[in-house]
Amino acid sequence: MTPRPRLLFLSPRFLFPLNEGGKIRTANILRHLKGGAFEIVLASPEGDPPRQFAAELAGACDRHVAWEAAPVLGWRRVPLLAGRLPVGVATDASRAARAVMAREIAAAPDLIVVDFPHAAIHVPQELPPSVLFTHNVEAEIFDRHAEIARGLWRIVWRDQARKMRSFEAAVLRRFDTVIAVSARDARKLEAAYRPRRVEVIDTGVDLAYFAPHPPPPPPAADGGTIVFSGAMDSPANIDGIGFLLDAVWPHLRRARSRLRVLVVGRNPPRALVERARAAGGDWEFTGYVDDIRPWIAQGHVAVIPLRAGSGTRIKAFEAMAAGRPVVSTGLGIEGLQVEPEAHFLLADTAEDFAAQVLRLLDDAPLRAGLAARARALLEARFSWAHVARQFETICLSTLARARPPSQSGRA
């Protein structure tokens, strides 16, 4: 029996628990790749404790190689602002990771996949056939934060955007194939960086895990529950909830004095929680939860009030799969192949966002119709198994196009 080609997959983070969009996307793709065309070797930092997620790792790869993580946290990141690299890249840099990758690449894998441009700092310039998996247009994240920031923070975000553009340009051109998570991202990457080849995969969702949950009892005339899920140590999510609190909430509370807001996600900033308490009304920040599904199920409406970020928001598909109608900014739904008024409601200003939330709370048939059409669309096109097949096809085609290293033209 002919051995399967060996795919070395580099992740800059330990994938479990699945509490971030990038980890959710990567882990689910690997789960559905395992047992297919490739033997999969996953390289990542160790978990904490190292063997806590042994079963999950076994489901995502044939072999796991790891290095001890040494994260740079808090104030220790501040001096890195003056460096040549973006802070996120500089904090990911690890001698231990480079040593592991040098050893694994020396063992001659047939294909290497690098997850996120940041992780490319751990691999040499000369690579075997290679794929870079981009979950975002990284520099765009900083640009968007700069657009809504003020004072010194605007200067910081602009400087980080400049450094990230330089870093992304150099990294993307090193790889045989770049994978983007939407056609929109692919166009942006091609226009900005001219990589050799860009391919697109869809965003997926675990349709079995996020099975439709019966809607909660109809909201009272002055009540109802809206829910947001996302890591609350993410700058984009912090800004989004700040926008919901400061700009949207006054409109909502005037119309529905007993409206409840659930913010589901780890590490909400103390200052944001205090602002919500001072604003009045029923706000609940859950912090970390093992399972977001019971919390999503409590919502009459799922909201995505994001104004910064890039890539695609898995949280939108999770809410839709769970049977909850969604109100989102254009950026919050960006890159997902869904239609406003058919699968979700679109709103970008505070007034429109409040109006769309209230419209849903007032209209049970509209809530049910949006939820049903969105779930049907996901079932037809956006399972993780479908996305993993797209990913595998791109990897196989990259391997088929591979040229001998002496002719590869890699910088």
C-alpha cells in the first residue's frame, strides 16, 4: 500500500479548548482531514496541562509535536511596540518552536501548512511545497482599529498596521498557495501583496453541535433577551460591545425597559463591566463558559455589533445554526455568503442597529423565518466536512504543482 503524503501543519497556538474563531476553524478542518489523503503531523505549543486534551488531539492529527509555550503578556508587550515586527508577531516568536520546526522539516514532509502569517516566523525561508492559511487580512485589522481610535491609540494602531503590511507582504510571497476564508479576503490579499496563488475556502459550522434549539418564550412587551458570544479579551469584541453599550443601548432601553443583554465570553474587561452597570438595565457578562449553547439558546436575538476585525465571524454561523435570528453590522457578517433580510438583518449605525433588534423582538414570524432560512442555508452548504474537502483539494493541488527545490524560486 502506497503511504499517504505527510502534511506538517504548524499552529501558533494550542488548539484546545475551542474558545476562539481561529482555533475553531482550524481544529474542525483538521478533524475532517484526518483519515483522508494526508498523514497529518500537527506542530503547536503544548497545552496546559500538556495531556488534558489528548483525545481531542488524537481526533485532529496522526501525530502531535510540541514546544513549551512562553507567552509574553501584559506590560511586557509594551517595549515591543518599538520593534520592527508587529507586536503580535514578536510575541509569538519562539526559539523552541523554530527548533521543533527545523527538526520536522528536516524529516522531509511532503507539504507544510502554516496557520496564520504570524507562525511563518518559525519556519525557514526555504520550504517544501507550502500553504499559508490566512484567517484574516491582518493589516486590515489594525487599519480598522485606527479608524475608530482616538489620540495616542490611533497613532499606535496606524504604526502596527504599517508594520503588519510589511510583514504580510514578505510572508505571503514565500508560499506556493495562500488560502483565504472568503472571496472578499482573497481579492484584498491579491491586490495588496500579489502572492503566487490565492485559493478560497468557505467558513463552516458544526451543525450537529449547534443543533437548533427551541426559541425561548415570547418576550414581554417591555422585555426580551439579546445575546453576544465572543472572547471578551479581543479588542474587536471589546469595541463592539462598547458600541452596543454606549450608542445602541440608550435607544433599546427607551423602547424596552426590561431588556436583558447577555455577553458570553472569557475575560470581559472590568472597566467595560462597570460601564454597563453604570448605564443601568440588565447586563450579564458570563466570563468563560464551557459550553456557549445554553447561553445562545436564551436569546431572542443574537447581535454582532462589530466595527473592527477582518476575516469571517464564525459566531454568526453558530448563532444561525442554533436557530437564533441575527442582527449584524456589515463588518460583523463580512465575507459570509448570506443575504440581508433573508438570513439576517443588517445595520451599521446605532439607530439602525437598535431599530432592527426591536423589529425582531416585535415580530415572532420574522424571527422564525430568518432563523429557518439561515439554518437551511448552512445545512446545504457550510458544514465543516464540506470546508475540509475544499481545504484538502487545495493542498493536493499545491502538492501536484510542486517543483523541485532548485527550481522553486523561493526567496
